[in-house]
Amino acid sequence: MLKNETVGLRAIEESDLPQLMDWRNKPELRKYFRGYDEINTTNQYQWFKSVTASDSKHKMFAIVKLDTNTLLGACGLCYIDSINHSADFSIYIGYNDLYIDDIYAIHAANLMIDYGFKVLNLHRLWAEIYSFDEKKKIFFNTLNFNLDGTLRETYRYDMKWYDSLFYSLLVTDKS
């Protein structure tokens, strides 16, 4: 388990899947995810099998509150590119519908950043968010991610078009 004073990151267990699916299916959270369709238990289990396979290009973790071992959300590094040493940074807090907060998400993110740079020897972490996602804009700025660029009107939600914003953090940014 990766841990700091507030949260721990542990392997996602099959017993976590119902709660993760419940959070993933909430419309108020789902709108922030690339895969915005509601999922069923078969979809959730297939995702679990793919991210826990030994040859997976994804390293996904359950975020737990250390003092109570309460499941808070999920995070991970996805689409790990071993040639270019980069990965997509993914995180959300489903607990109490927080999505992104100033405590759990920041602590979990710092663990993931250290894991990506120090353990996986990555050079670059990146993330795509949507222009209406004000919480993640603040979140990535707090973590010193750089806004690299915008792709215009890539995401349609609630009958409106939104831009994709791409953020990155280089290992040299942490020095």
C-alpha cells in the first residue's frame, strides 16, 4: 500500500466494484468521465479484469481513508507508454459525492505522482479534462500541472459542446 498521513492507495479489490460502479454511474460524477454511459456489473467486472491483468497498461488503485479504511474513490495511471515514459493521470473521490476535494484528492494525487515518477520511472503525466470541470482546473493548478493546450468542442454534454483541456506534469517540474 502507498500511504501518507491521510490516505492510502491499495489494489482495487473485487469487493470494491459495486461501490465504484455506483459512483461511476452517478450522473453528477459521470459527466466528468470520458466514458459517460452508465455501466452494468458485467462492464465493471470486464474493466476490473483488464486493469488487474499482469500485462495491463494501467495501474489503478482504490483510495482509502487510513484511519477508517473507508473506500473514498479511485485513481491511477492509464495508457502507460513505456517508450515515451508517459501516462494518463486519472482520479476521483466518490465518497460523499466530493469528486475532487482539497484533502483526499490532493493527498492521493501526490502519492500517484511519486509512484509514477519514482517507481515507474515516468517522465510525463498528463490528463484530459473538460472545460466545464472547474474543480479539476483548480486541482491541476494546485499540483503544478501545466495547461498544455485546448482541443475545441470535443465533448458534447447536455446539448452543449465543451473543449478538452490537456494538462501535464514533467518529472523535471518536481525538482
